[in-house]
Amino acid sequence: MTAEQLLIIKTAILDGTPAPVVAASGRPVSEVVRVCHERTIDVGLEELAIPGLDRASLEPLLTYCAELRCEGDGATCPGCKRRTEALGIHSLDDFIARYKEIVVGDGEVRLLGQGEGTLHTPALAALEKTWSGENYWFWARRILRKLRHGIRRAHIQGAAFADAGETPAVILMEPQLADNVGMVARAMANFGLDDLRLIAPRDGWPNEKARIAASGANYVIDDAVAFPSLEAAIGDVNWLAATTARQRDLRKPVMTPIEAVGEMRRRIDRGERCAVLFGRERSGLETSEVANADALIMIPVNSRFASLNLAQAVLILGYEWMRGSDAQSLGRVTTYEKPIEAGLYMGADRPATKDELIGFFEHLEGELDRLGFFNPPHKRATVVRNLRTMLTRMGATEQEVRTLRGIVATLAKGKGHARKPST
């Protein structure tokens, strides 16, 4: 019997419909795919703790899902888009009709259907996004690639920008989406922040979705630590700032990002540890949580639209932090790219010398004389002065002067077959 046959039963009934399940546990294949996708392969296998399920036996299970073999078996997983399609559910209305009742949030809103059973959803917006099911076969294909070839972008080597405590920690209060955590990690890596702390992340930790969204900031993700509570996350912190877009009736210093970064630099130089606390994506920080902070950070925004995306808020603080650092760089620096400074980029070129400019002016003026441009003649000096002033202002390079002289010569004498006969 093959590993696939040991692990999959194709005729188990889940929610009244045939579904492929893992034989040793009776759990649907989709659950294995989901956990390994969200929690990384090794962590997922450890959490699933299904007898006989390891990296070797995981591959045929993933292949079964990735190749949609379930269709041939007439078996689909709960929560999979294939099941939704097989059941003839083509709209949110069709989905609601399958249940007797759908309870939204705390129960103040209830949707009544014509079917059986009760479903709980945190919000209508969540139901609108999830009713059609997940593309588990697509997830399975991604996990297969990682299983066979390693984690995407694993070749990108990053390292902490500074030693522990030399940069402020970024603390996320109960982040709801792993993708947002990944984007925060990317923003941190952009601006030299390394210490990422998560308080009770909704999707668990570690999380493969966060790694993917980090786009190569793997070292920030790998070093991030999840804490069960705010108190545990700030235990070693001497000075804490909390970000908020709402006014709070608390007697605390209110700082802009520039002022907060200045305060943190002074304290870090004295050996203190600093951190910035960011709120939940949906509702921000509770006032009871803000009360633990030494100061509030309020970012200058449009007063009529003050809410910022979580990663955007971290990006702004990170930018202000890097702006005052000697290690900042305009863009990337690689083996073949040197650091650049603000101002006109010259590359390997150089500014034209006065001799080169004067040679160009005389060349241009000579041709204009020959073609009768200076008319009336007594205004020649004024026109020449204006031409030289205008062309000097452009700050031409040596290469640009040679190009301009070539243009003048071509206009005056032509080039190739278009060359004008001598006069």
C-alpha cells in the first residue's frame, strides 16, 4: 500500500458530503494544506501531529490536492471552493440559503436562510470574502514547491541592522492578518529596524503568509517573537510610545514621529530600551493599552481621513528613524552600484570646462553669423549675451557639449547623403 493510500480515504462523509480525509485522524486534506501553508511545513506537521504524516508522506497528499484528483473521486473538502461549486452555490444569497441562521458578530445581526444549522461569522465583510471557499489546490501547489525546492527567496540573505537594543522595537497589538505582519517586516527592513514583537497574532506564529508578504525581509520574520500579552511584550522596555489617530483623555506627552525618534535616540544612547506600540488593523489601541505608554505618537495626516494602514504607519516611523542615521543610503547599494548623494547625478560623466563651453558658443555663433541670424547687426552683442546666459544655466556635461556641437554641425552642413555642398 502506498503512502497516499495510507493517508487518504476518499469516501468519508463530512457535513453530509463525501470528502478526502487523512486516515490516521479523519481530518480533511484541506486542513493539512491550510496548516502547512499558514504555519510553514515543519511547524505545521508538528502541530497536526498526525501519525505517519511527515515530509515524505506529505508530498503525495499535497499532490492529490494540487492535481484536483478529488474531482475524479467525487469528494471535496469543507471550505474548499471546489465544494462550493459542486453544491451549486454561485452567490452569497445561495450560501446564506443553505443555513437556517447565520449569526454575525455578537448576534445583533442574524441572517435567516432555508437550510439547516447555524454558522457564526465575525462580520458581514468577512462573510462576503470567504463564502465561496478557499483555493486549497493552489495552496497545495505552493507548498509542494517549498517542499521540493525550499522557501521562496531563501537565497536572499539578510542580517540584523544593529545589535539588540540599538533600535526601537516594533510591537503589534493583536495583528489580524499575517500579510500585514509581513508588510510590516518589509517596512522595518527598509529602514533598519530589526526587533519585531507580536502580541497574540490572530493567525498564529510563525506564519508562512507573513514570510511571503515580507518579500525577502526573512530575517525580521525569523527573529520575530509572539507574546501572549502586552505586559509580556514590554517587560524589558524602558520607554514606550503608543501610536494613535484618536485623541485620548490621558495626560501624556503627544509627539510627532520626528520628536519621538529624537527622544528614542537620546534614550538609546543612554542604554535604555525603547519600543513603539501599534494598534489592531480594525480598531487600533484601547485606551487601557495606551495608558501603559510613556508618550503618544500622532502622525500628521488629513484630519478628515486619519486612519493609516498598519505597514504605512510603521513605514513612516521607520523613515524618520533612518533619516537621522549615518547608515542611510539613497536606494540600494550593490557590488556594482556605489552610494549616491542628493543632487544632479553625473555617473561617470563630468561637468564641461569653460574652454569646452566657450568653444561651443563660438561654434554656434559662427554658424549663426554665416546664416544671417543676427539681424539687425547692432543687436548681435545683446543676443549673444542672452544665448550664453541661457546655455550656461543648463550646466552641461562634457558629453552634452560634444552632442550639441554635433547638432550644430549637422544643421549647418548636413550629414551623410544629406551633406550640403560647400559654399
